[in-house]
Amino acid sequence: MHELSLAEDMLEMIVQRSQDDGFERVTKVWLEVGMLSHVEADAMIFCFDAVMSGTLVEGATLEILPTQGIGECQQCQQTTQIEHLYDPCEHCGEFGLKIVQGDHVNIKSLAVV
Ligand SMILES: [Zn+2]
């Protein structure tokens, strides 16, 4: 499952950061989830809880922040807000936009003690 490997990557990043910054527990995680990333919030939270069990992140709340998809048109160089990967440019109708935002999952912030 997509969300499971994402949760495992998150744990790895958080453990690394805890060593760099010297915190011992995480109480909340804010996660930016791009609207084009095919991540389902419910599945993400389920996998998060499963993967974080028994780690320094156990019991932390996962707050999901949806990030708007944005594509850049190769034809007219303008950007368009898009909801689906293959949406056309709203300015000239061209397809094949280059995705500049919204296809990634990214830890925005951590609450730590
Ligand atoms: Zn265009």
C-alpha cells in the first residue's frame, strides 16, 4: 500500500530529525498531502498509527493539510490550479501540464517534547 511506505518514510525522517534536534517524543505531525498524490486521508491515518506504534511518535496526532495541485503550461507558460493529473491548461486549453505542486507528501511541522 502506498500510504504504508509513506508512513515508513515519515518515521525514518522523524527519527533522523529527533537525533539532530534532540527531542524525545512527537505529539503531533502536520503533513502536507498533495491533492494529486493519490493519498487517502483515512488510509494515511490508519497506516500512520500502525507504523508509529512502539516508536517515539506513538500516540501522536496526524493532521493532514491538503495541498492544491498546480500545473505549469508548456505552451503559454502560465500556471493552473488542477484537481487531476491530466487536467488541461485553463488559459489556452493545452494538455500535458508540468506538475509544479501537489503531487508530493511532505512533513510540514512537528510538535515535540
Ligand atoms: Zn496554457
